[in-house]
Amino acid sequence: MEVHTEAYQVIDKTVKPMGNSGGVLVPKKWIGKKVKILLLEEAEEE
């Protein structure tokens, strides 16, 4: 799949375990803003 989008800022991060899920921490100034998360590696089937 190929995705084209416009953005104000890009941060490369790795998803970390958070409780029963996974999460990515972003800057506090992003609170309340719309973001897009892209999966760049194939996920394992459960």
C-alpha cells in the first residue's frame, strides 16, 4: 500500500507496551490534535 499525506511534523518512534495495549508517546503540545499512525512493518497474527 502506498500512502500520501501532508503533515506539520513527523516523529519516528517504536510502539512500547502500555498496560494491555501498546502506545506511542508524542509531545505534550500535540494533545487535542489529530494524528495518523502508520504501521510500517507487518503485524503478527494473534
